[in-house]
Amino acid sequence: AAVEALRLVRGRCDGRQDSASYNALYLRKEATRCIVAVCAARPSLGRWLRESGLQDVLADALRSTADSVWDGRRDPEAEETLRLELLALSYVLGPPTAILEALRRWGVVKPAVVRAAADAVVDLARGAMNRKLSDTADPALVAFAAPVQALIAAGCGAEFLALMQVHAADEDLQSRIHLAVGFVGGCPPQQ
């Protein structure tokens, strides 16, 4: 049902001018929340979702939400949706692919994406503390089971540190990035 909901609003823009666009954002948020909850209960479903081609639908949802946020602006509703979309993509593709691609594509111009990625990293790190790995044949599942190690190996800390410099004026964002960097390595610059 969640996948069908995402397909229903696939490619819809979230221009804030009409209620239909807000409904698309809300539907994407709740559909990805469902996917995240189901995959949190059974992480091996990420492989099945990937084999079913869901990564394209999730990537389109992330792209639609990120593109709907104005450059240089923050939007709490969009940030929550982006966080859920990044978590869902982390289950399907692995955290390094989901997080780093989003940071590299939108991080410099869209602080909302940086905030969502930082919060997703913290959620992944905290969730991994209680997770046991049972299937080592799926690289995405291995990366999801040990997201901190996978994100460190992929250079996520350095990416966040660079974005910390770009968005230095946003104190709330700085604190979120500091927390994420605490999990994925790197040393924030002294102020």
C-alpha cells in the first residue's frame, strides 16, 4: 500500500500554492514512514524492496521533496519527510548511498536536506545499537546493520564538515551536524 501511495504522487511537485501539493508531501511522508517502520521491524525487507524496483520510486520521492524546498530555506514539514525518505532509501540502498548522494546533490544549496541527512544519520546510529546482522550476503543490509562504520568508510564525516562551513550562520543546523559528526567521525572546527 505504501509503495502504491508513492507511485500515486510520483513526480508531483510540492509548490506550496495549492492544497494538492501539500497532500502529495503528506502522502509521501506517511508512505515512507510506513516503509521505515516495516523495515525497522524486518530489515531484510530492504532487499526485497530493492529487487522490486522501489529504489526508483523512493529516489523520485526524495527528489520531489528536495526540489520543492527553496534554496537556502528550511521547512520543518519537508525536513521530516526528507528524513523519512533518506531512512527508507538507507534500508533499500544502504546508508552511504542514500545519505551521501543527497548531501552531494543538494547539501550546498538546501540546508533542509542537510538537516534531514544529519537527523537520519543519528537515527541510523542509534537504531544500530540494538540490531543484529543475520544476512551478510546483501551489502546494503550489511551497511544498514553497521551504518556508522559504512558512513565513516564512505567519508560522510568530511562531507558534513564541509557543509558545516557552508551553513555556518544556521545555529540549529550546526548543532544537528555536530551530533551527526559525533557518530560518523571527523572533528568539527573549533569556534
